[in-house]
Amino acid sequence: MVWYIIKIVITASIIVVVSEISKRLPLLGSMIASLPLVSVLGMVWIFQETKETQKLIIHAEGTFWNVLPSLPMFLLMPWMMRKGVSFYLTLTAGILLTVILYLIMTKLLARMGMNL
């Protein structure tokens, strides 16, 4: 139980730090947010709890392929907001685009023999 609480505190702290830095220094906040901290922490938690390298391999490969369809969201959102579209509509559009691209990516990878 203590390990679970430690994981929550560390993970939540990263999110809070990024959001606080982003308020003052948006570029630095975005740079920190772009680091694969969540993925790295996920791999650390997986290894600490299972010691199974195969799970880490699957996690790392899956993360790579799943990051790709999420990237266009970070271009769509600023473009829409510059056009005057509200934040929540922009966020919704970004999420929908990501979901659609995830579905496309999953189907393409399945055709190539990879199932995520």
C-alpha cells in the first residue's frame, strides 16, 4: 500500500509542477511536459513490481506507436484557438482527432502484424 501511495504522489507531483511552471514560463512547461516522464515512470513502476522485461518491451513499443497519433492534436489546438475557437471545443476536437488517428493507427499496425 505504501508503494501505491508513493507512485500516486510522485506522478501527481509531476503534473502539478508542470502546470505551475507553465503558468509562469509556458515554453519551459511545454518542454518538461514533452519529456516522456509518464512513460519512464510507468516503466519504472512495471519493473519494480514485476521484474519482467517482456512487459517493458511491450510497453515501450506500444508507447512509441501510440504517441504518433497523438501528436497532430498539438498542432490542431493552437491553430483552432488562433482562429478564435473556444478552448473546450478545441480540446474536444483535439481529442476526437487523436481517437480517430488511434483507430487508424491500430488498423494499419494490425495489417502489418502488430497488435497493440
